[in-house]
Amino acid sequence: METLVTYSACEMAAMVRARNVSPRELAEAHLAQIERVNPMINAFVDVDAERVRKAAGDAEAAAMKNEMRGPLHGVPLTIKSSIDVAGLRCEAGSRLRSGYVAAKDAPLVSRLKSAGAIILGNTNIPEFLMAYETDNLIQGRTNNPWDPARTPGGSSGGESAAIAACCSAAGVGSDGGGSIRIPAHFTGICGLKPTPGRIPATGHFPSCTGALAQLGVVGPMARTVEDLRMMFEVMAGPDIGDPSAAPVPLRRISEDDLRKLRIGYFEDDGRTAVTPETRAAVATAARALSECGFRVVPFRPGGLTRARELWWTLFGPGVAAAFASMLASREAELSPLFLEYLGRVRASPPLTLQTLMNTLAERDTLRAEVLEQMQQIPVLLCPVCAIPAFRHGEREWVVGGQRVAYLEVDCDVMTYTQWWNLLGFPAVAVPVGHSPEGLPIGVQVVGRPWEEEEILAVARTIERAVGGWRPPFQ
């Protein structure tokens, strides 16, 4: 499968700059790939081929005059459909927003376009993003390109499926509890959950304010870590619409400074069992870094169990309260996945003002405690998820003789990502191994707030050592 669409975004950009390929050729190759593959995976919400061709023609004309707009000139990208792209349907997968078309681009979309990117379209999500698989009553179910009987994850499942299947060079997802990293892990690509505010979430629905200001972020997804870095650098920077924004400058990490980092790793959290192949992937990544000259030590911070409990208070009852007025008298229009989320919320203790205030205060205290533990070990390796991509609708599994489940507090297979949303730490998912069925397995590289550059550099070292992305169609 050596075609234009299999190159990385960085490679495509370099080819355009060298005049080895034109923006039109890249756009047409991706439109053809979407036409060929999307009927199987159902990853897209909106693709405006006429607009794509016009944008590609404009980019080609600029390139002919040697007027490259930026590092992504002519590169075809996609955007999760919870993020505003002017002229595209951004319905958040819900009948309650059916027909909503964004009037203007979110700031991150404007920044990508200013850097020369061509926006192919936007991608499918679960209703209001509240699920770890992608299905809704408007667009239907998205399938994993590695196995259509399995989910590509959620909530950025359409984005991960499109990128893994080479329908898009790279794109943007969002993450309130693993929604970038788990789809990346399930489909064998890379994803960055940045520190809240590092990339502006302005123009995202639901708004990353209130409870979601503590948890929700937007970030890049791609087939290589170098593509993540390029996308991150284009999108990063404050915006007045994001309450978490801060003017943190971009940095370059020298090889000498990188090698000085101590890296900790843990293969499980001591509560929720992971598959043997997941443990092996973490061990492989740790060994690869050690062989590259890093100081790698076993290390698991304390407080993670409580972090998961606090995360659910905010993501469950906290976020559901923000939807209450919109949902009033309209539950008959909601999707089964969103109703399942509401059912889990209603089974939880009610959210009182005192509970909310205590949760926010304890979150800050716990964050400080984990940061203190990471003073000497600023980077961690751990699983992304306890299992590889699951079959559509599955809700529990047996791993190593232990029952693990979906969104259950004492054995949640997704807990490995949720901690870092609660704490506001950046994390990268990078593909490392495969399950016995051939499904991809990623490893999570976690850092301290505002230190995305460090974890991207570590993830790139792992990627180079273990081989990185490979296509699902072979």
C-alpha cells in the first residue's frame, strides 16, 4: 500500500515544498481514498469535495508562485465534528443539534488553515462525546479499520478511523477522559492530549468550561509523533475564549537535555488488570528507552485510585448537570449510548454543591501531591487502556482471571487515561505492540503540565525504536 495517502503529514508537506507532488494531487488521492474506504468504516460526517478542490487549487497556485503559507501547505486534514469548521455540520452527533452548521472556524481550525492545511471534512462521534465508542442516531456507527466488528473508540473515533485508514493525513480530536488517546490506541495511530489551555478549545461543543474546563482539551491525532509535534506547534497558543489558556512559549528540547530525564514506568495500576500484550508493550517501550540511554525506573505515583473517583464526579454528574436544560423533555430523541451514560450518572450519588466544592479542592490537592512525586521522575510510561479495541457493544471482559468493565469505578478498563484528565497532565499515545488478534496496542507517555515538548520527544524515541505506524489494510 505505497500510495500518496500513506505518507506522513510531514512527508506530504516536504513533497509539496519540493514540487514533487501538488496540493491537487494530494487532495484527489484523499478524496478517492475516502470514496473507497469510508463505506466500510463510516468515519465522516461532512466532506465537501468541491470546496476541497477549490482550496487545493488555491494552495497549488500559491505554491507555483513560491508563496507557501506555512508548514502544512497543501496537507489534507480532518476535524472532529464537535469542533466548529465554517460551512460544515458540527452537530455533536445529536438530533438536538441536527442541522447546526458552523458559521466560523474555531481558532485552532483557523490556525491550521493559515499554516496551509486543506480541510477535507469532519468526522463522526458519539452523541455529545459521552462514550468510548462511536455511534449516534444521525450518522450511525463508525467501525475500526483493523476489524469492522470492533469500535475505533470514542469520542474521537471517526477521527482515529479516518487517519488510520489513510483517508486523512492527520487531524484534531478532543479528550475529556481518554477520547484522543484511546481511539489512537485502538486504531494504531498517535494522539496528544495537551495540558488544558495549551491549544485553545474555543469553538468546541460541549464548551470546555465549568466541569469540562478541568478535564477537556483539544489536540492533534496523526500516524507519526513528528506529525503530532508539527500540528501541536501550529495550533498552540492562548485564545481569550479558552478559560484555561496561558501564554506558554514553544520550546525545543536538545538531545542532551532529553537524555537527562528520568523516566518511570508501570505496567498496571494494581487494581485493574491489563492484557499480557499490554504489559509487554509498556515493558518494550521502557526497554527501548533504556537502550537509547535514558534512565528508566519502575515507578507508580500514589493517589491514582482517588483521581479516578474524582474524575467521575466531574465527568459524570458534573457534566450531565450542564446538559440538563438542553435535555429537558427531549430524552426520546437521545441515542442509546448517551442514555447509557445518563443511566450511569443517575446510579451515582447526587451532585450537591458541597460535593462539587470538595471535589474541586481535593483535585487541586491531589494534583500537587502527584506533581511532588514527579519532581525527580518527570515522565511516566503506562498503558493507554487495559484492553485493545473491543467489539461493538461489549461492556465487560475477563483479563488474567479478573473481571474488568466499562465505566465501573473499581475495574474501569479506561481508568489509565482518566487520571491525567482529572490532574491536567499532558499525555501521548504511541503504537508499540499488537494483540494475538493483530489489533494495535499503544503506550501512554505522561508528563507534567505544560511539558508537551518533553513527552513528544520521548514518544518519538519510542516510535523510532519499535517501528511505529503500519497500515491496517495488508
